[in-house]
Amino acid sequence: MFTRVTVNVIFSMIGFLLATVAPAGPQANTSSQASVEFTTSTQPDGQLKLEFKTVPAKGLKINHDGPWSLEIKDHPGLEISASKLGKVDFKESVPGFSLMAKPKTKAGKVNFKMIVFVCTESKSQCFRDVHQGIVDWVVK
């Protein structure tokens, strides 16, 4: 027989797993620990700057020590030099990832998977979040 504490722990673990890996539809998903904001900006040379910014939930902060990663799975209409970025590519100024792309069309979608790390202020609790989704881009 399970005790009440065991059942609570099991449900807490299931909730954490669902919050960190379940996609939430056509845009970048969020969890209770962090969200990912996607922005684009057209550069003077015609390239498109893509930014994947991590926004920690209230009371949490970015953990720069985690093995951050960004994988661009599908990107029709965009020429991207590197579809997999790792911790060495993480930009504290974003905080997240920024990359340049050469558009072949005027608009499209980017399918991505991003692993982010956030902690409480005291670092007594840290969270690894997996965000994945499909985001729109437009050349302006």
C-alpha cells in the first residue's frame, strides 16, 4: 500500500515531468519554472537574427552552469549554418541563444527544442526545462 506521502511525491513527479516536456501547441511552450520567448529582427545585410530568450518564473534565476542546448529541427525557407547549439553558444546577454539565418522566402516556421536551466536565488533547487515548439518568422 502507498502512503499519502508516497502518493504526493509520485503526483508531484508526474506534474514536473509533464510541465517540462509536453509541447503546448503552435508556439513555444512554458512551464512553471521558465518560458522561452522567440523574436526575430531583419539585419541591414538581409539576414534574419533569431533569438530564443529564456524568461525564468518569479523567484527563479538563470543557471549558467547547466548544459544548455538549442536544436533547430526544421526550418523551411531559412538557411542556417548550425542547427545545434550548446553551452558554449549560450549568450548571457540574451539570456539564451542568438543565431543568424539567411531567408529564402518572406516567412516561415522554425521547429525547435531548447533545454534551459533555472534555480532559486539560493540555488537550493534547480530545474531543467525542455521547451519545444514551432514559431513563426517574417522578413520585415
